[in-house]
Amino acid sequence: MATWKMFLLQDSASPLMEQLSFFHDHTLMILLMITVLVGYLMSSLFFNKYNYRYLLEGQTIEVIWTILPAVTLIFIALPSLRLLYLLDEINNPSVSMKSIGHQWYWSYEYTDFKNIEFDSYMIPSSELKKSGFRLLDVDNRAVLPYNSQIRLMVTAADVLHSWTIPALSVKIDATPGRLNQVSFLLNRTGLFFGQCSEICGANHSFMPIVIESISPPFFIKWVSKMGEA
Ligand code: CUA
């Protein structure tokens, strides 16, 4: 989760987010190289007295400084496209979960198992326990098994919402009248927090999302307990 003084990406909890972190670092590295090169070139202009009145064109240098940025962009574009298509892959999921955005809470449905469904409201600050996370904790968390491919289906009942968990690299719009689909894989246990990311009204800031990632046997237990209720 995001904590104080974090200014880079959150730690990943899925292979795809790990790849995105690598891509972020790779792109920043290229950015740094460009900044250093251009910075050096520009500052060196201030500290020399070179001038040459008859310099009007230079075919060679113009070819170089046209091709070089194009090649640089390819080094960013190809890994970016690779990730873009990997993020869209569904990969034969073993669990499907449906999430519905409401004003202002999320509800969940696990239709693979006895039609489990429940609402997930933020815990108000006045009722928060010492161990709770202010403005992020919910009363009923979405429980999912780790090391299993998950399919998430997202829709909304009233206005646009957005189901977002940075550590999982999931950010998908919940749109009334439309069913969106993403897939992800949790590679560790833990709690993963997110918030609605589509301006959806007065309490937009107060409809967080919490994934409780647990081992598959415990997930089966949770499912059978929820199924009885
Ligand atoms: Cu729901 Cu913003």
C-alpha cells in the first residue's frame, strides 16, 4: 500500500506489475540519458567561443539527430506494446469475481461458488480500530487465492466508477450497462488496497477496494463458509 514519503511505484503483488515497474525504470533510465546529453550540449554552448559564418547546413548531423530520437522512441515503444498486450491477456482463469460499483461502495459476486454476494463499505474513521487503515479499510474484503489466475469482471449500477489497485496493475472502469474484464495473478499473500479512480460524486474518495490474498485451501474454506450463510 502507499505510505508516507513514497514517491515511486508501490511494491508489486503480481507478475504484470513487476514487469511494469521494470518498464518504468527502463524508461526513466532513457529519460536520464537524454537529459544528461541535452543538458551537456546546451550548457557547453555557453562556455565556448566557436563561430563559423558559412555554416548553413550539415547533412550528416541532421541525419543523425533525426534518426537517433526515432531509435530511442522504438526502445520505449516496443516494450510498452508488449506490456499493453500482456495486460489484456485472460490466461484461462481459475476464479472469476464480479465487482459492481455503486454510489458509494463496491459489491462483490462470486458466481463460481453458490452465488456468494456481499457489499463492501469503507470503515468510517470514527469506527476504525487501532490496526485499521484510515480511509482504506472496508468491512467486507474481497478474498482471493494467491498463485491462481483471477478473472475480474467490473460494472456499475449508477454512474462511472473505477476499480483500481496499483499493486496489481489493475485500473478498470466500472461502466453502467457494460461488463469490463481484466485478469491478474496474486503472487503473494497480504492485503492490497485501492481506491475508486473515476470522479463519481460526493463520496468518491470514500469507496476503497481491499483484496485479501490468501492461500487456495483457505480460500476454499472461506468460500464454503460464505456459501452456508
Ligand atoms: Cu466510485 Cu469514484
